[in-house]
Amino acid sequence: MLVACAATPSGEEEDTPAPTAENDLVGIADLEPLQTSLGLTWDAQRTRPEARVKAGPCYARMEQTGRPWNMRRYTTGAAFFFTNVAGDAKNPVECVDLDVPASDRTIGLAGLSLDIAGRSGLGKLVADDNTADPTGGGVRTFTFARGAIEIATVPADFPLTIADNVAAYDVSFRGMIRSVTIAGMPTDRGPLTSGYAAPTVPQLASRATMLAHRYAKTSPGASLDNDPVGRLLGIEDRTGADPDERHYVFHYERVDVNYMLYRTALMGAGLPPEPPIPDDRSEWIALLPHGDSPYSASCRHDLEPAASPIVCAVHSDLGRWEKGWGTD
């Protein structure tokens, strides 16, 4: 959760606002790191037209709830958060409006997408591209100065059944985050020689950042300075000589997220299924905290038999969230 712990900015109006279906942004202790992560400039003089402020999707969202809320204005957007009765901004940042350059459009980031943009330091919004999809949905790509988030959207008239515990689903856009591009990430190694489908590095990045996001939520209200995960520092390719295996490590300040695709027989003791199945292949993504934390988290996906479920869990607290990361 992106957390605003500073006092409410003086002079801002308090309107009455929209609770989101999921309050799952990730912690920032005040608004300054958010501004840095997204390349925002505080608009102390309110130069951004008021009509554009009020036309933003996050502004409209906040107006629909009866809770007191406030916002920090930026020259190209605004960050919104609920407040307590004294007007202090002690709740998570719920949503951030960002103006699309050279356009009259404004997008709103919330949930998983806002967490990824902030925690990974994607920088200023550059473009918002929509591509029609034959199913009636679409592919929406938010391009930033240092990366991009690609979302497979769900048609507005589609009877939505995907719950927010399907990890890669972002309620803000009614869709699945299917790839995340981050500046400096390793070059993709291409297809496997065995015929198994391997995700691209941007596709597996959506899974690694999702797991970091969900694990950080085990400490509600924490900031990026002290939550269980912290900021993304870099991505390392540890793939060995086998052309049909993949191993990448996402290094955060306080955890490492390992992505591995390999034969189940090589998985090692203690990881289901037991005993290993020869010639079976599995994807495994594991979050390992630095130090002596009692918690870890992982997701497991068997590539055979086909269409096996993807199961995720926080270990030492099984059942807190046990669902797949969705499909690409």
C-alpha cells in the first residue's frame, strides 16, 4: 500500500470520496518517494486546470464514497488518499491520476499496477496505448520512461468472475497484468528447445512483481522504507547451461524473488510433488526474505499434465491467499 503519513497538504479541499474494491497499493511513508518514482512535480500553485483535475478517473472514483479524502496535486496528475477525522493522511494512497502526454486523456493507476510502477521506479508516464482484441477485450500498455505495464483488459459488458485473489488481476482496469518491462532487465533467451512454452522475461516479471506486491501486503500500512519487500534493486539472470531451463532473480531491498523453470526431478527435497516426477517440468517462483523472517512465499505451476493449476501461498501462514497468478 502506498501510504501517505504526512499531514494533509494545506489548502487542499476535502471532498467525499470512492472506496476501491481492493485496497492493495504498497507502502510509501510519505508522498515524496511516490513523486520520485513516477516523475511527478508538486503543483503548489495549482497550474493544472481544475476541469482536468476533476475529470480524472481517480478523482471520480474518490467522489463516490462517503469517506473523507484528500489529494496531492501534481503538474501532470494527482495522488488520492483517505484521511482520518482530523484530516491527517494516514491511509494508503488509493489511486494516482496521470495525464497522458500530448493528449487530453488521464489514466488512473491503482492496485497492482500502481505498486509495480512505484516499487520498480518506472518513472514518468510516456504513453497509453490500446490495441483491439478479437475477443472484445483489449491490450492496454502504459509506457513509462523506464519501463511498461501491459494489461489484457476485460470487456465492460463481460460478467466478471475473477476475484481479487487471482494475483495478476488488477481491479482498476478489469484485466490481467500480463507483462512488465523494466529498464535494465536481462535480454530474453527465446523459446525452449524442448517444445515447452517459456514465458518471456517481461511476462515472468509480472509474476515476480505480483508476488512481491502480495507479500508486502502481509504488513498493512507499512511503507517502502520498512515493509517486508522494499524497492526493486535489479534483475539477475542465473540461467545455467541447460537450454531448457530458466533462472532469474529479482533483487529487492529486503527479499529476493527467484523464478525457475526446470525439470521437477531437479527441484530438491521438500518441494511437492514428492517423489519428483522424471521428465516433468515445472515453473516455480519463490520469495525468500533476507535475514531470519519466519515467512516466505511461493507459486508452483506444473507444465505437465497440461492446464495444471498455479498455486500460491505464504508459507507459515497457509491459506492467507491461495490462488493462481492468472493466465497470460
